[in-house]
Amino acid sequence: MRINRTELADLGTFLAIARHRNFRRAGLELGVSASALSHALKSMEARLGVRLVNRTSRSVTLTAAGEDLLASLDAPFAAIGCALDLLNQHREPAKATGRIRLNVLEHASTLLLAPVLPLFHERHPRVEIDVRVSNDLLDVVDAGADAGIRYGGTVPQDMVAQRLSADLRWVVVGRPSYLERHGTPDHPRDLAAHRCLRIRLGDDRLYRWEFEREGETIALDVPGAVTLDNTQFALTLAAAGGRLAYLPEPCVGPSVARGELRIVLADWVVAGAGFHLYYPGRRQLPTGLRLLVDLIREVRPLGL
């Protein structure tokens, strides 16, 4: 059976909807409006004589027929993508094309990607990069991404992982005026008498501040009336003088250099796992993403 161009486009539309279970996000991936996607899907369902998607105001789910179609199409379309990417590898690097979809942690976006992307686009101007920044522990496949970037200890075991940075030191910082008023902690347990910014992880758990010195390790549920999951917000609050913050050392470096913040408990610093790129093992790494990884390892914004 021969498939015409319209039918092939409709199948691509269906796959995007099936991956995202959301017309707006699928539309962003394909570069069309949600209403255009809805119209295309209705036309496809009418032509096939079967409903593929159940739509309500709150959810998008696949029917049994839709699940069967998704199972049949996923591998062949992935193979087509790999075939096209193989052709892309024969181009000169400056002529590489395509689109990379990444899901990255906030820290990875500012510390790892931001220093590298300007140079990347100078070298590979035809490669588009779509970055979703989120601290939620999302499934990159369900999110429709090619790959994700997380701290090494949080990469799912069924994924292929590639290290992109050295391990990162985490430090406690406070405004000098706060430390003069409330005192400087000499031991992690002294934090019990301080105001701290508590950290919410991507799975909604509260992070216990970790410390290590001469083989002794401590993990503390620090006191604090403010809980957050955003680094810039934490830096702003700490610099305002009301709280102590616990952050990767590269995040606080500029503020420390300007004298806005001071590192405390410096002899209790712990090194956390560095950033890793991860992706499903059954997928071939797209050429654009391979070039980005190569550049990160060349520039080494966080060491390696």
C-alpha cells in the first residue's frame, strides 16, 4: 500500500499528539497551532473511520485504536529519523541541520548550556535547539525530548548516560550583614539556629542539606519558613540578607566576588554528582546533539 504525502503528514501529527498528550505542546513541536492540529486529526479520523484520540477540556488520551497505531508507528518513524540523521552526518559540520529537543535542569541551563550555545550557533547555524527548563523529574520520552540533562545520581537506570561536567561543590552562603547580625555557623548543626532557604526537589521531596569533612557526613533538614526550587530566587533572597542558601558553588561565584554573599562552613563542602546527558538506549544520538556534546566537552564550562 502506497502512502501519499498527506497521509504521512497526518501520521506525524498523530505521533506528536500521542507523545505529548497535549495539543498545545504538540503544536509547538510541529510549529503549528493547536486548532490546526485538532482539524488535521479530525480529518484523519474521518478518513480512517475510527477514533484515535479521546479529547476533553482537561485531558487527551488515546483510544484502543490509537494505542495500537502508536505501537505500530513508533519504531518505523524512529528508524526514518535515524536514516535522515545518518545522511546529516555526511554534511560538513557547519552545514548540519535539524532540531534538538532537550529537557534540562535549571542549573544545567545556566551553568552548562548558556556559556556554550552562542559558540554552537556560530559553528552550526542551521541546527535549532528547543530547550525546556524544568526541575521536575520528567520522562524525556513522554516529554517528546531527544535527551535530558540531570545530575548523575538522578539519571534513570534504563537510560544511556554521558558525563558532561566534573562534580560540583555545594556551599552555604549568606549576606555579610546577616552573618554579623545572627552569627556565622562553625558546624552544620549550628544551622538549627539560623533562617535557611529549604529546597524542593523535582519529585516534591524536601532536600536535606549535605555536608562532609574528614570522612564524617551529615544530612540536615534545615529550618526555614521559605521553600523554593529556583536558584535565582534563592540568590535574590540570600543577597537581600534574610536567609542562608545552599547552592552549587558556580551559581554563587559572581555574588561572592562582588561581596554580596559570603561562603560559610567552607571546610564542610560536599561535592555532588556532575551533569549527565541521558537518552533512551534504543535511540541513535541525533547529529546536532552529538555536535553539542562535543562542544561542551571542548569548552568545559564546568570542567570534566
